[in-house]
Amino acid sequence: MRRPARLEEIARSHPGVAEVYAMQAGREERVMVRPDAVDDFGAELIAREVARQVSAELTYPGQIRVTAVRESRATAVAG
């Protein structure tokens, strides 16, 4: 359980990150960024930087996929 917690800490240290989920026993990490604080290019940079930092700081067998998700939604209700 230590590795997924450290994966989440690494991603949370970046500005603009709203939520982080380590999934599949730490093989995949989803980084949700705030769409008002991070643009599409910034989300890509965050994914690359988190992956680089994970490679530098952690030892693990195989690969860890880092996905940055930037999503904005608009909802309106009539009536």
C-alpha cells in the first residue's frame, strides 16, 4: 500500500491537480486537473512530469501509466 500512496503524493504536489487515483494495484494513475487552472497543454505537461518524477523516485517492476484528465461540463435545467 505504500507505493500507491506515494504515487498519489507525487501527483498532488503539482499545481492545478484536483484529484488523484492510483488504480490497478499502482499500475495506473489518473490525475484530474482543474480545467480553469490548467489548459490542454498544461495537462499534458503534468502527465509527463509526474511520469518523470515517478521514474526518478520509485522502484517498480514494469510500467506505470499516468493519465491527466481535464474535463469541463456545463449543465442547464429548464422549467
